Amino acid sequence: MQLIRRLYDRFSSLLHEVAKFGAVGAVAFVVDFGGTNLMRYGVQLGPLTSKVVATVVAATFAYLANRFWTWRHREQTGLAREYFLFFVLNGIGLLISLLIIGFVEYMLAMTDPLSYNISIIIGTALGTLFRFWSYKKWVFLPPGLPPVDPHTGLPETAEPPRSTAGGVTFQAFDPAPAKTVNGKSPRPGSGAPTSRP
């Protein structure tokens, strides 16, 4: 019994995230699947266009639900950054679905509704696996990570360590452009000192 309790304690947050992600995903799947079929057979759009339209609507819902429910305890690194990354990663997930649908529709010439819907389900399943992994890795970051620069989307770094001797500053590492000494840039890797700013 203690083993089960320890396993639950260890994996409880992951289990809760998976359950919430699954609930959001189920609703998004209904929107995506139903919307795709509505666009394809109701509005008479093409097979790929139907999938794109429905996925944009479903992805918008999924972003809002995941941000404010599934991963609300995680760092908020900026709505614009998260939204952009979310849709880039959803675009990759959509591409996976479109490749499956396109293969079935155009390569296998299976254009009946059953084949179309099976290809949607397979593509959505593969895309969902990719999205779960990528959202956790790049969009909804765990708390305690360094803040993200809103302009670059990269983690902000601490100021590099510096030592001063005789009015000259030596830098261990500085990602900024090299400073000049007497109007000349030091050679990269030369270890030449830079004058104090």
C-alpha cells in the first residue's frame, strides 16, 4: 500500500496534468472532428482546408483551456510568446494530420467519409502526442526557471562574472559584441582585456 502511495505522490502532478490535458483535448477533438466534417461535407470545402479551419478554432480553445486550467500553476512567460509558440507547435501537429489525410485522399485515392474520418483520427492521435510533449517543454514552463526575454523568447541570463585588476576589467564570457581597446576590437579568443565601461 505504501508503494502505491509513494508512486502516487511522485507522479500525482503529472497524472493531474495528463487528466486535464486529456479533458481539454477531448473537447478540442470534438470541435476539430465535428468542425472538419461540417466544413468538408456541409460547406463542401476541400479535405485539407476543412481540417485547417477546424483546427484553428479547436487550437484557440485548447490554448485558453490549457493556459488557464491545465498548466495554470506553471510560469507565465508572456501571453504573446506562449500564444505564438502554441500555434507554431499546433501548426506542426496540424502538419502531421494533413500528411496523413493527404496520403489517404491523394496517394491512396480513398475519398469516402469513413477513410477520411479514420485518417483524421490517426493524424490527431499522432499530433496530440507531439503537442503534449512540446507544450510542456516549450510553452507552459515549470515554475522556477529563469525569466524569458519577451523579445527573443530565450531565457534571460545572469550578468557574467567579472574581475577587476588595476582599472582593467576581464570578462569570463560576454555574449554582447566585443568592446574596443584604444579604438581597436580585440581578436576573438585572445583574452585581451577591455577597458572599464
